[in-house]
Amino acid sequence: LESAFPARLAMQRDLSLSPEKELPPWKRRKIQTQSLQIVGLTGTIGSGKGTAAEFLVAQGFQHVRIRDVLAQAVEQSGGTS
């Protein structure tokens, strides 16, 4: 019977919430939304930018090297890279 007490307390907590009140953190559902997050990595040679970029790619980020973007822009404008 003692093990059922927390469940009863949780039920009472559920009933005490009204729609006007904000839900407590343990009751909130995480809603998947797509948002644009831009992370810039800067640092000197050997500071770990590549390692940090590999970690972010593993977390689902897209890796864009500004060097590649600039080289493509120069080629498109007729210059040399």
C-alpha cells in the first residue's frame, strides 16, 4: 500500500492542474520543431575546430566550410581559386 502512495499523489497533482496553468516540466511534451541553428567555429591552427565540427556533424548538424563556399564563388565569377 505504501508503494501506491506516490501514484495517488501524482493523480492528485494531475487533477489540481487547470488548463489555465502552465504544465510543470515533468508533464510537458517535447514538440519537434525545425529551426535553423548556425554555429561558427573559429580558432588557430590545431585548436580543435575539426574535432568540434565532427562532433556537431554526428549530432545532426550540416558542415559547411567557408573556404569551399568562397572558392565556388570565385570560380563562378570567372576568377581563379
